[in-house]
Amino acid sequence: MYKKFSLLCFAFLSYQATAEQSNLTTLTALQEGSREFAIGGSFDADYSDDYLIDFNASYGYFIFDHFEVGAEVDLSMSEHTEAYEVGAFAEYNFEFGSSIVPYIGLGAQYVSSETLSTQGHDDAFNFQTAMGIKYFVHPQIALTMEANYNLATEDVYVDGNGSLKDNKTKFILGTRFYF
């Protein structure tokens, strides 16, 4: 087991060194005119319905170096709830010359949420702030970790106790592709 773990760590560090050498190519992914397609999500097994699945996808365009705008779609599902979000986002990437790039973002979405129990259906507008990091494993591919806070105009999000509320925090893992 120790040998397998050591081999995996060595492979990861070797690959990271290769990615560090390609910084000049990494910069082109975040420059004006580049496009980004992202997929991501999260799974919460400690939810009131035994599970909660979040899936999101987005498409963005860099209108300036390091500054991106785009559209996004989110889907959240559990045994008793469904929520759909469609909206727009803006994101700024902080390039420091390495394969790890932190970013911050803002977004606004239309949310349609349905609680399949007695609480019914509701629509709202959602405002989102986000921050995360991108780790470029290839000049056109980045793995991402993001935390975002969402505040809606109505109680459309279900918490871990099954109660409706107007805000939620999500932690998302994903992959982004640049072309």
C-alpha cells in the first residue's frame, strides 16, 4: 500500500513539474478571446433525504485578459426536492505565473424550485458570489474547487433538516476546458 501511495505521489509531482514548465501556454487559456466550457457538481450524503446531487455547466468567453462572462445552468435533486437555475456570471482570474489560478466571481440566476412534499413550487431570483482555484493539469484543462454563497429573493433552497430557506452555500468540484 505504501509503495502504491509513494508511486502515486511521485507521478503527481512529476506531472505538476511538467505543468509548471508550460506556464506560457497556460496564460493563453485566460486571455481575451478564449472560451471556456465547465462541468461540475457536488454530492451530499448527509442530507435530510439521504442524498443531494448538484450538477452545473457553464460556457464563458474572456472579454478581457483574465476576465470572463458567460451563462450557466444548475440542477439540484434529492428524493423530495428539485431546483433548476439558469443565469449569467462574471469571473476574474488572478494569474501569478503558476498552474494554480485563484478566481472570484459574481452571478445572477432565475431559480425554479419544487418541493415534492406539501411545501409546493416557488420561483425566485438568486444572487451568487464565488471564489475558488483552478489547477491546470494541461494548458487547456483545469480542475477546479469552488465555494459559492447564494441568496435568493424567496425561500427556494432546502436545508439539511428539510426546511425552506433563502440562502445556501455550495462546494463544487469540476473540470474546465479552454479553446
